Amino acid sequence: MHMAPRNDSCKSCPIRHSAVCAECDADELAILEQVKSYRTYAPGEAIASAGEPLDHLSSLVTGCATMSRTLEDGRRQSVGLLLPADFIGRPGRNVSLYDIEAVSEVTLCRFERLQFEKLVRNTPHIAARLLTMTLDELDAAREMAVTLGRRTAREKIASFLVSLARRQSAATKLSVPKAPVVLHLPLSRHEIADHLGLTIETVSRQLTMLRKTGVIGMVDSRDIAIPDFERLQLEAGEDDGTG
């Protein structure tokens, strides 16, 4: 873990229009620039540990991280995937509920917890955006519960790809993914298996089947082409085509 070079302008930040600061005006951004700091984590490095103090609340600027909970018998349950613009921490709570680990190199834009809690109270744009992001996260958690509990292995893989494509589109301010989509997988096959509660063999087999039936195309080991997004939605069990 090390301090990253400071980016002095929020206006040039890659997550400016999708992070917790998305609705801030120029005066509010000026305040944020005075209190923010950056920290970079290496792949595999712990960002936070369940039950441990969380002194800073953060937006993920670059990279990918996982959220998980370790059970008493040592098994680990993945509970979420963090991508650029996602928020780490919760105002009013000074400990982390989950283990958060960097999958790739991760850079965080951080705010000291008490300072950020004051900003939430005094800055309606931040409070409103945080509420919207929290509700989006709740929707994603409910969808993940359906994925893990009711979907087949094939539907789980397809649903995972649909979710990534939508998040990629949201980051570029598109309402829906525009086909053909080229999707970068932030996780390895093993990490996808852990995230979805599958074996690595099942993940590889289902990706191969999706490729052979033309639902996806493999650009390389981490990049996937989606020629028809609606067809992928159908494979995920979204028979009404909504998104």
C-alpha cells in the first residue's frame, strides 16, 4: 500500500460523473479537493478487514476489488464486486462489515470519515447521490441473491456478464449497453467461480458453451465480445428484456 500521486483537479477524474461527487457543483468540488487523498493497493492486498476500524470512506478510482465474509469454518462467501466509482464505507459506522481485497492494482480517492460525515450533513448533493448509490447497491444485492439461489450455472455466468456490461455502460453514461459490446473481465476464472459459488471447471465449461453457441466471443482470456446484448439477457433468464 502506498500513497498515489495527487490528482489536483476533480474535473479530470475518470469517475467524476459516476461517483459520490457526481452531482456536486464547482464550489462543492473545491471543498472535496481540499480534503481528499489517494492511496494505491497492490493486487491481493487487503483494503479493509471485517470488524476492523475504517477511518476513511473512499471512492474506487481505478481497479477492481472484492467484498467477502469469512465464515467460522474458514469458508469465504463473496458478497460483492467493487469497480470504479463504487463507494467503500458507510457514514455513521466506524468499522468495516466485510473483508475488501484488491484484485488488480486499486487506487482509492479517500475522505477521512468524520470529515465526510460532516460533508454529507452539509452538502445536499453528496447526500442525495449517496442515497441513490445505496439504493442501486440494494437492488444489485437483491439481484445477486436471485442469481445465487435460483439460477442455473449457465444463467449465473450470463447474469454476471450482463451485470458487468451494464456497469460498464453506466460508467460511460449510456442508458443501456450498445452492441457489439467488448467487455473486460476484471476477475480470473477462479475468482469468478468464487464470486458465483461455482467451480472453476463449471465456469470454464459454461463460458465455452456460450462461445460455441455464439452468445459471446472470446477476444482473449480477459476480454469478451457480446454481439447481441438482448440474447445474453435471455441466457441470463431475463425474458422480458428489461435492463
